[in-house]
Amino acid sequence: MCQTLLRKSLDDVCRLQKRQLAGFILLFFSEIGCILWLGRISEIHPLDIPKMVVAAMFFVLVSMVYVAMALAWLLSCMTKKVLSAIKLASKT
């Protein structure tokens, strides 16, 4: 019973890690896109303050989501390691 629950938990964490990695890569490219968009807006019309503020707010929002996603990915890695250690300890 314990073995099946542990195996299911480990499989769930592995599946979640794969989805998080895909999301992390997607957010990375969107972050790069935001940086390029912010640079483009500042070059085109430097006196258009409202557009610049909206672009900066969007950049900060995407940056915060990116950092949160990185933390979630790190936590799932640690969870996987803990579950693997429990599995190895239960086998001995």
C-alpha cells in the first residue's frame, strides 16, 4: 500500500516537473520578448510616457511570474529528491 502511494506521488512529481519545465522555457522566451518590446517602444517614441509605463508594468509582471515559476520548479525538484530518498530508504 505504501509503495504504491509513494510510486504514485513520485510519478506525479515527475509529470509536474515536465510541465513546469515547458512553462519555464515559455516564460523565458516571453521575458526576452518583453525586454525587446520595451527597448523597441523606448526607441520609437521616447516621449510616449503612458505606453512606456504600460510596457514596464507588463515587464515587471512577467518577471514576477518567471521568478515564481523558477521557485515552483526548484520546490518540485526537491520534492522529487525527498520522495526518491524515502523510496530508497523503504527498500532497505
